[in-house]
Amino acid sequence: MYFIGIDLAWSANHLSGVALMEDDEVLFCDTMDSLEEIVQFIEKYPDAKVGVDAPLSIPNQIGNREIEKLFLKDYSSKKLGVYPVNRNLLENDLGIIRSEKLVDMIPQKLGLNLFEVYPHVTILECFHGKVLPYKRKKDRDTNFIREQLNTLQNYLTSTLKGNFSVDIKNLRGKALKNHEDKLDAIVCAYTLAYCEKNPYKLYGDIFIVPQNKE
């Protein structure tokens, strides 16, 4: 079974991470520039399950979706939050939300296997047991980010087959960010592969979260 993971960039000015897994092997992992390129890739694997790190439907103009509210009830005690998801925050000047546009571009028959995923919660539930602080913040320098990404990469290489590991200590700037996006895409794909055989929880009917087997 194929699983596709997409770490979707919020803006067309940035690259998105895309990964393809077959069972427990990473077959492809790279960055892509446009929504068109991502959709063309998905169309090559019509039976694949697709996990996207982005909100796929945003009905609310302000505040949070009900999905986020339910998620926060379960995970705020574990110090895992989510950014607010609403149209006021996410629409561009043309009234377009990039993740919704991606959904609209995917043929309807392929969209049946489309899910929202969240790498942070998958890492917490399946690997680290708590939040792994690998994202950039003002109090985290590059060396710290490299260490955390190396931890994430080690988790993935110990669990999955495939040639996606690199020497992170030599990465900097865009190269470091691109590798982070690739690892996130692998986590997105892994989320669905894990949920295929293990416990999971759905928030709404689209946001899927792995549940620790223990």
C-alpha cells in the first residue's frame, strides 16, 4: 500500500516537502515548488492514502475550528498546541487558502483518501513521548535545531527503510529547512501507515491522530 505525505508550504514562495512510502519503506522524498507538481505526483498513485500537514477545509471566519478545540482538550496538558485555523488568518489577497486550493485540484475520486495530519503529535505518540522542539523559534539557535532534527531523523531511520538520511551537522540555511520539510513529509506519510495497522483517533472526519499502542 502506498502512503503520500505532504508538508505543505503556506505560501507559493516556499517549497513543500513530499514523501512516498510503500508499507514501511520510503521510496521518494524531496521538495516541490507548485501545487500543480504536487497534484501530478498524487495522480501517479491513485490508490494511495495522502496525509497533508495543513487544514484542508476551513469553514470558520474567525477563531478555531471545532477540530482544533477537541484536539486541544486532549493535548494541551502535554504542552502540544496548534495555531488558530480560520479564514481571516489564512486567506491571501485573492481570498484563496492554499491548502483548500490543493483539495480542489485533486480529482474527487482521489480525495477520498485525503487526511489532515500533524507531525508534532505523531512524533509525540509514536517516537518521543513529548513535544520534540525541532521548529524554529527565537530562542533556538541553528545548532539546537540540527540536534533536534537529528533526533527525528534517527527515529525515522530506526523505523523505516529507505535512503533519506543525511549528515545534518553540515546543513545550514535553505538546505537545513528543506531537509526539515522532507522529514516532516515522511512523518506525514508514516502517520497514515501507522494508523493503517494501529489505534488512531479522528477529529471530525478528516484529522487523523495516531494513538500510542501502550
